[in-house]
Amino acid sequence: MPICRHCGSTYPREFFIHGVGPKAQVCVRCGVEMGLVAKEEAPVLFEKETSSARFSAVARRYSIFLYLPFLWILWGSTLSDVEPWGLFFLLLLILLTLVAPVLFIYRGGQHSGDMARLTPAYDRPKGH
């Protein structure tokens, strides 16, 4: 994948300005910020609402893998010594740990659909 020569970020080819000279290897965001293209000429540029919605979709997809280690640490440091609740919480954690990858794979199609819905329509220019 190409790298923007201004910000150094790596994007797929459709996130770059089509052109030569000062527009070569410049991502859409840097191109709009530097005045190389107008905002209307950059259909791939995400608005703030779209960026927030895409970030929220990604956060929802991967959040379980952030919560699981935290819950295991919580159980190990605090709840493992509590008589009836420590065992119940341990069983719940084991079940959640086993179910999390299955749900992650199962919901992959929904995540792909959400990301496709939140991606603007874009026709790749000739030569890209």
C-alpha cells in the first residue's frame, strides 16, 4: 500500500489524489488541508460524522477483547477469594472467553456490512 508523502500514513490507493507533480502520492486528507483539491473533488474524504460512526463500529467489534483481560485481572485480584461469587464469576468468565471468538467470527459479516454502509461510493479514476 502506498504511503502519503506529507503525513506518512498508509492507505489503500483509492484514498490518494489522482495526479502528478505536487499531487502525486498525497492522501485525500492532506490534499484538502493543503489546498491541492477542493473538498467536493474528494469523495473518499470522510466527514466527522462518518469517521465517528466508522470508529464506533470498529470499537464495538473489538471491545470484547479489551474487556476480557480486564475482567480476568479483576477476578484474579479481587473476586477469586469471595466464596460463592468467585466461582460463579469464574464460570461466567470461562464461558465468555470461549464464546467471544465465536461471536467475533459470527458477527464479521455484520461488521463488513456496517463498514460498507459507512464507506462513501467511489469510482477509481483511470490509472489508479
